[in-house]
Amino acid sequence: MALIEKEYRENVGIITLNNPKKKNAICESLANELISTLDHFLKHTPKVVLIRAKAGVKVWSAGHDIKELKGSKDPLEYSVPLRRLIRAVQKYPVPVISMIEGSVWGGAFELVRSTDIIIAGSTSTFAITPAKLGVPYDTVGVMNLMHNIATPVLKEMLFTASPITAKRAMETGIINYAVKVRELEKFTFEIIEKIKHNAPLAITLLKEEINLLSSACAVNPSEYEKIQAGRTKIYNSNDFSEGIKAFLEKRKPEFKGN
Ligand code: LCV
Ligand code: LCV
């Protein structure tokens, strides 16, 4: 059963997340469908790709499929579905716009942040939740989140794991616009129209330059290895397994710091 709907209209590829029973949680099959649809659209040389959910959803995406998280397994290493999907969006040769209705959680927030322009309905919220589940987020993920989010705001989001409103997200530059939900689609397509009529080669180059330069940072290898060793400890920890178990048992987790 397709977990997304796809449409190609006037040089715009439109992807609609459509797995309501799992609140559009990003499971392996959803990630793979998104990646292959992005590829598929390239055959038509699109000017823009839009990722959205069905109009009226309460949850745009519930984030990484927690049922696919396993204790003692690195949840965010290079080849996991969410990592592959986020790279596919970042390396995509044309602008990828996310149009948000409803709440965005965890890895879906990083996915949205990896798109180029984010337009949300004013009732949307955004949360990044590794601290809620005891997940050892990876350095690539943290780097993706750090792009022009004021550090104190990002730390507040990460440490509290609480949702912030679209208004707050716009005020702090995390998203481009928060508009009335009833105007969201029209507003988004007005932005798409402006982009569509500009020079595609220049836009592709600009996107590639921004992604290259914003992810360029010197890291001391031994410091990097230290972080990786810490991550290995955490995804082998009782706390990580407890975070997953508590969610699945619909109860609050009891983290003991081991
Ligand atoms: C699997 C789900 C999920 C889900 N996975 O409906 O960023 S990190 O590091 O944390 C990363 C690892 C990550 O992204 O982790 C996931 C972070 N996501 C969240 O913390 C959101 C978890 N979900 C919720 O808080 C609620 O489901 C929301 C608020 C999204 C919707 O609440 P609502 O009451 O409308 P339910 O909670 O009843 O969810 C409906 C069904 O979807 C499942 C959930 O287990 C339930 O399944 P059952 O019908 O079998 O009970 N579900 C929801 N989110 N991320 N499954
Ligand atoms: C030569 C001009 C110019 C002009 N050059 O008066 O950032 S990048 O990569 O794009 C970079 C390469 C760059 O900076 O490219 C230039 C970007 N500039 C623009 O896109 C602005 C282009 N100009 C305009 O949009 C209009 O001229 C504005 C809105 C600035 C003013 O409009 P207005 O109606 O008041 P005109 O357009 O009639 O311009 C008066 C005269 O100045 C010339 C224009 O061709 C016209 O010449 P003629 O009187 O011979 O017709 N002109 C204006 N801008 N950047 N020439």
C-alpha cells in the first residue's frame, strides 16, 4: 500500500505523506518511497518539489518510526533510512519545499529542516525528541539542526523535547513563514511560482554551494571518535531501551542514567 501520493504538475513534483494510521511516522518503507519518488521526478526535470501531508492532518509526521528503533543498534548511523532520505533531500538538484500542517516530531523535524524552504500553518508545532526517548543523536543530525537555529533555542528544544509553535519557529528563523492554515496552500504555490521562473542552473548551483559551505567544519578526529564512543555507550544503554519500551507501553520512561 503506498504510503505517499505523488503528482507532477507544471514542473512541480508534489509528494503527499499519507500513512494516517501511523501518523506519517518515517518507517523504512516510507523513507524508501520518498527517495524513489524524488528520483522518479528527476525524469521530468522539475523546477521545484513540494513535500506536504493531507490537508487537515493533526500530525504532519510523528517522526522516526519508534517501532523500528532497537536497543543496542545505532538508530542514526549513515545508512539508516532516515539518514538516506535526508541526504537525498539535501543533495536534490532543485529546491525542496516543505508545506506543514499539523505537528512535526523528532526525525521529521530534521527532515523538514533539511528541506530548503519551510512554510507552516500557524497552528503547527515542531519538536525534536532524542532526550525524550534517550536517543544518542548523531553529529550529522545535530549539524543539520544547528543550521541557523540560534544555539540557545536549539538547546531549549533538544533539552526540553517540547514542541514550539510555528509563530516561535518563524520568529527565531527556524521556518520561513507561519500563515493561516486556510491560506497555506495558496501562499506556498505563490512562492513556488516565483522560483519556477528563475534560472534553474543558477538555483541548483546556489543550493549546492549553501549545503557545502554550511556543512563545512573542521573536527579533531580524536574528539570525533570520543563522541562516537559516547554514542555507542548510549545506544547500548538501559536508558535507550527504556525510552523505546516506555513509548510502546504508553507510559512515561524512567531514565536512570545508565
Ligand atoms: C511509531 C507511532 C509513532 C512513532 N513511531 O495518536 O528525534 S528522535 O531522536 O527522537 C527520533 C528517534 C524520532 O524521531 O523519534 C520519534 C519521535 N516522535 C515522537 O516523540 C512522537 C510520538 N508520537 C506521539 O507523541 C503521538 O503519537 C502524537 C502526538 C504524534 C499523536 O498522538 P495521537 O494521540 O493523535 P497516538 O499516540 O494514539 O498514535 C496513533 C498510533 O500511531 C503510533 C502510536 O503508537 C499509535 O499506535 P497504536 O494505534 O498501535 O497504539 N505512533 C505514533 N507515533 N513515532 N508509531
Ligand atoms: C545595467 C541597468 C541596471 C543594471 N545594469 O528604471 O546578484 S546578481 O548575480 O544578479 C548580479 C549579477 C547583479 O547584481 O545583477 C544585477 C541585478 N539587478 C537587478 O536585477 C535590478 C535590475 N534593474 C531593475 O530592476 C530596474 O532598473 C530598477 C527596479 C532598479 C529601477 O527601475 P526603473 O524603472 O526605475 P529602469 O529599469 O528604466 O532603468 C533605468 C536604466 O538603467 C538601466 C536600465 O536598463 C535602464 O536603461 P535604459 O534607460 O537604457 O533603458 N539599468 C537598471 N539596472 N543592474 N543597467
